[in-house]
Amino acid sequence: MNAQELINTTKMLVAGNKGLLAMDESNTTCNKRFAALGIPQNENTRRAYREMIVTTPGLGESISGAILYDETIRQQKKDGTPMVKAIMDAGIVPGIKVDSGAKDLAGHPGEKITEGLDGLRDRLNEYVQMGARFAKWRAVITIGNGIPSKGCIDANAHALARYAALCQEAGLVPIVEPEVLMDGDHTLQKCAEVTELVLRRVFNQLYTQRVMLEGIILKPNMVLPGLTCPKQESVDEVADATVNILLRTVPAAVPGIAFLSGGQSGELASARLNSMNVRFKSRLPWALTFSFARAIQQPALEIWHGEDTHVSKAQKALYHRAACNRAATGGEYNTGMEKT
Ligand code: 13P
């Protein structure tokens, strides 16, 4: 492992108020999003969609790294240019999702364990050869009646740490993503308690597995009330709750925290990230940025709709959401930007 190389990559990923674009939906998830809009679901439409994204003019002004799915990292643009080359030519660092999905955890009804550790060392080495510089693994924690359980949290924290250690051995920066889902009617307070517990377990396991914290990026959920909770706190209250939990649990050695959006609207995700940076940026040991999928892609996907003739308009929408989030990372976003 070359520690300095890992540190350099993490620095590059969080520099200049830029953030990450997650475009690593599995075929199943991507097809589901296409189906909801009546877009044909096949390899060619997925390829065309990803080509639309990576050829967005100026995307590299706001996006430092793009997380790809296995199918995409092996694909080419229509003109034969490898997708990875198109990304690097745009000044964006290519990354890769390496988990193989969240499966039911035996003995734990309603809970998931993320799989993919078997054979991971070989797969990581292959992705390095293909040009990837960082990787992602997502663990899923559900809040519900009597859950999450200790068994679920510990199993997922352990897997995240094993994955992170393997990534660093291969020279890839691990994005460590423990996602506490926002589905449900739980309160913000409950999300705060669960997020704190999960992050404590994750950092404990990262330490146990000898992961170098200077060479990771944490990708957590924001601390939010459940989607169907009657009480929905203000943007500033969410920002305060989120930063308070992160200050308690994330060591200062970690260079960057890049949030997932988790089903929030694009505008809310930007507003909440902005509030965190406005209120706390000068006092934080780590960069607070974004690693959104839906909160960047959704408007562009709806405009594109599988039509070549819509590409340019879709790219403008994508560029706009990416630019709003870069502004939010700098604490310079305001809702007036949405009207331009
Ligand atoms: P969302 O921003 O849509 O939650 O996706 C982020 C991600 O990469 C989930 O793994």
C-alpha cells in the first residue's frame, strides 16, 4: 500500500468544494428507475444514459469523482472511446462500486447484510488495471420496530472495514458508506441515535482492521426525520443534528465526509448541505461534501427519457444540480440559484 498515494487521492476528491457523482446503480436499480419513466431497460439504454452523463460539458467544474458500476466501467461511448477515458478527459477521477448488494441477513427479519467480500482482492486489482482510483461499498441499516439489531450493525460494520482494508492494500481509496435509511415514520432523534451507534461501530471496526483513516472518505446519511414522520425539522435543525453526530463520532484524521442523498429532493439535499457548511465549515476538521446519485441525476433522467434529442437539455439539468451542490459545499448555495 502506498499511503501517500491514497492520501493524495482523497485530497483530490474533496478539493475545491467539489463532490462525487454516484452513477453506480446496479442494472436492477437502473432498470427500475428507467421503468418508472417508461424508458426501455437494456444494456444499450443504460450505456446511452451513462454517456449522456459523462459527456456533460463542464461537469468536472463541480464533480471530482464519479462512481461507476461494473457494467459501465467496461463500456465505451458510441464512438468507441472507453467510458473511463471520457471521464478522465473531463478531469474526473473514476471510481467503482464493488459490493454485490444488500441481501437478507439470516436470523434477522427485516435487516440486510451487504455481500461481496469473497474474491474481492482479485476484483479490486482488476479495477485498478482499468483505471479506478477509489471504490464504494454501501451497507444498509433499517430503522423499524426493534431494529436495527446489534447483530446487523456489527456484521455490516465488520464487512465495511474488511472491504476498506482490502481497498487500501490495492491502492484504492475506500468510500465507506453506512446508510441509515430514511424510510419510516421515526423521528429525527431516533435517526440521530441510530446513526451515532452505527458510526461508532464502523470506526471501531476500521481501527480493528487497521484501516488508515487519512485514506478513506466516509459516506453517511444526513440525520433526518423518517419520510413519513409527521414532524419534519427545518433545514438548519437537520444541519445541526447531522454535524453534532459527526463531530462525536468521526475522527479528525478523516479528510472528507461526502453525504448520500437517500431519497431527499435535489433542492433539499443542497439546502441542508449548504446549511451545514454555512454554520460549521470554519470549525470542522473534515470537508463536508456530497456523493449524490438521485439528488443530482433525477431531473436529468426525467428530461433525457431515453431520447437522443433530449441529451443537451438533460446535460444542462445535470450540470445545474452539480453546480448547486458545489455551491452548497462552499456554503454559497441559495434557492435563488434554482430559478436561473
Ligand atoms: P443516493 O444519493 O440516491 O442516495 O445514492 C447515493 C449512493 O451512492 C447510494 O449508494
